[in-house]
Amino acid sequence: MAGGAEDGATVRTVTCWPGSYDRFMTDEADDHVPVTRRQWDEHMSAWFERYARPRWAAAEPYWGIWCIPQSQLPVLPAGPAGVAAVELGCGSGYVSAWLARRGARPVGVDLSARQLATARRLQEEFGLRFPLIQADAERVPLGAGCADLVISEYGASAWCDPYRWIPEAARLLRPGGQLVFMAQSTLARLCMPEQGPATGRLVRDLFGLHRVMRTGASGNRYRLFTLPHGEWIRLMARCGLMVEDLIEVQVPPGGTNNDFPEFPEEWVRRWPAEEVWFARRGSSRTGRQ
Ligand SMILES: C[S@@+](CC[C@H](N)C(=O)[O-])C[C@H]1O[C@@H](n2cnc3c(N)ncnc32)[C@H](O)[C@@H]1O
């Protein structure tokens, strides 16, 4: 698989030169998928349920921790009518619902039975149906080239190993198709210790940045992922995905965040807590080596 890490190869310190990084980086413990599934089924889905219905009901999509409206943060592509979309890590399915209402044909993929149960309940309530598949976004049971759009808002983009889900997204996309994903910014990850709020200092190394452990207030440890920007670009290029844009999200005046105290207001006035990537699949899957 293009851009995949070599099985079993693990290193802690990596000298990074273009094209070499992902050949050596892999999730050292390689336990994130079953652990993440259990965490979402056992407690995370219950906590996230509060966001599901209001987002399903919203006339205008809004994004991320600060609920920035689509008119100010255009994450959904213009004119999605007729577009075949796959949402990787769809959770309660509101992004797919927004797409379906605008005439797209979304398929939601998620690991968690509880999250998908919420999505099904909201499909009933809003009378809006689209396929939901319980599967790992790193190994999606859909055919190559089936999608015009692959999208993830804090799903695969935050919880899956980029060396596995980016090649999967590229495989799903037809030539010319678009990948859009949103997650916490690389800068935010660098400034956040394992527990507690973002600081004004770099507390993690950029070199070797990949799996990021975070401990919640409950003491649960979460396995999240990110990469240095250069490595995101090279990984996507190797999978035939050319980056078209990267929005480093600036919280607009009046933007509120009542639920995520790890980002003090003072921090987000100066730095982007979130980022959105846009890439397009070329006609060849090989990309730049
Ligand atoms: C914060 S939610 C984001 C989804 C959606 N935007 C929402 O808020 O409902 C993260 C989702 O990623 C899913 N997820 C985590 N790891 C996954 C994997 N390997 N494959 C598919 N889904 C995964 C979780 O089950 C969860 O529903």
C-alpha cells in the first residue's frame, strides 16, 4: 500500500529527510484501534451525544470546537449535489447528514456501535437515510475509486494512524476526487502536554511527532495522531494526493468554547488550535517518491 509503514519497524528517534519518515514510523504499540473502539463504546459516545442532535438540526453546518459556521469556515466543498462521499469516523453522522441534505450521496464509516446507533436514531428522527458501515477507517470495506469526496472531522483525522488512513482515503478516491479533513493543529499538539491545557511553550518534539497520548480528566488515556506539516504533505504526495489548501483556523471574534478548557482564550487569540486540509487525488496513485 502506498505510503504504508513497514511492518514491525519501530524507532523512537528519527532523522527526518524527505521520503524517509514514514518508512520507519509506525504506531509502536499498534493497539490503538481496539482500545479506541472500547473507549468510544464505553464512555466517549455518551459524552459526545450532546453535540449530535443540535448539529443534525442545524440549517447551516458549523465546525470544530468553536462552532464556526460554514460561511466563515468553508469546509464542505461548494456544490456537493450528486457527489459520492465517504466520511471516515463519522460518529453520529452529522457531517454526512449535512452532505445528504445538499444532494450528496454520503456513506458513513465508524468503528463504534454506540456512535452508529446514535446516527441511526437521528436518521429516523430527521427522516434522512444514508448507509452507515461499522468498520475501521484504516481498512475500509469499500471499493477503490468509489468516492468523489472523502471527509473527516475529528474522526480518522484525529484517531487513526495517518500512515494507514491516508493511503485508504487515496484508494477510495477516484482521480480528481477531494480529501478534506479537520483536526487539532500540529502546533496545538506540540504545545499540549499529556494532560492539561495548551501552553505557550513547545512541550513535544516535532521530530518523530506521530502518536500523541492525551489523558482526560477521568484518567483515561487516548491514542491520537498527527504529523509535522512537511510530513503530511509528503505522505499525501506519495499517495497521489496533492495538497490544495491548509486552513489554520482562527477563532472569529465572539467564537465560544464552553466545553474544551484545554484551549484558553488567550492561547487561541495567538495560535490556531485547529486546522483543515484540502487535497486532490491526481490521475496516478504513485505521486512524488
Ligand atoms: C469526535 S468523533 C468525530 C466524528 C463526528 N464528527 C462526530 O463528532 O460525531 C470521533 C469518531 O471517530 C471514530 N473512530 C475512532 N477511530 C476510528 C477508526 N479506526 N475507524 C473508524 N472510526 C473511528 C470514533 O468511533 C468516533 O465516532
